[in-house]
Amino acid sequence: MPYIIMSLLILGFNSIINDEKSAAFDLRKDLTHFSYSMNESDSMIIVANLSACSSRWHETNILTKKNNQILISTSAKGDFVEDDEKQLKSTFYHFAQNDSLNFENLFSYMEKKNVQGKKTKSNVFTIIFKQDTVTFYSYGLNDHLNNINYYIKIKRRIYPSVKMYQPLEIPPKPDEQKE
């Protein structure tokens, strides 16, 4: 009899664990830990508005969970996007909890500072999953540039050889000509 009770408890516990894993991904609730919360074949879209001042730059990132890993593919268009950078190949998105340069921490940061009712705002990130959408805003140019910088640092890790994610290098001063 104790074996039957123990077996039923174990089966019940396994059932609870499996039900939690197969629970539907909820964008608003699971966004800051999506790497773990997304189910197999779930896809999430991150639209990034990287435009500033008179320059245009928009990216669309599709993150899909396959074989318990997240794949990311990026399409970009804008003033600083070269032809060979318009469609970047799919690659793995690695999430490490002890590393702050990841989308999960970016979204957590954006959630904390995303106060409704601020007067000057423009959308910087729109995240879409099925019929649900979350939009994060920047408040003023300085905040917008800081948000873009955070995002670019994450993308530089994902695509280390892509030129548009590399910092601009200031060319050396030309030698002064002797007269």
C-alpha cells in the first residue's frame, strides 16, 4: 500500500512539472525570462527602432525555440545598414543569468523604467508573440540613445563580425604637413 501511495505522489508530481513546462507562454508575464518560458517552436518578434535624430534604422528579430535552444534571425534596414547586413543568418541566442548583456535583462530594465504618463516618449522596442504585444518607450534623446546602446551591445555579442554593431572608430589625425 505505501508503494502505491508513493507511486501516485510521484506520478502527480511529474504531471505538475510537465503541465508547467507545457503551459502556454505568456508574453507579459514571461518576457523577462523568455529563454526558459518559451515552449518548443514558439516564436517571438522583437522590433527595434534604432533611429535617432535624422538617421533611420529599424530591425526585426525573430527568436524561435528549437531543441530547447533559442535561434535568432535578424533583418535590418536603415542608413547604416550595408547590403550584406540586411538579412543576417540565424544563429543561437545564448542566455546566461550572471551576464547583464541579454534581452531578458534589457526587458527587465525597460519594464522598471517604463512609467506611463511621461510626456516625451517614442517607442524603441515592440515585442510580439501571437496576438499579444508589449511596447517599451524612450523618454528623450539621451534615454533613447542609452537604450539603443544597450541593445547594440547585446547584438554585438550575437553577431560579433557584423560591421553595423561595431563601435565607430575615430580615424587618426592626419599628420600635419610641413611647409
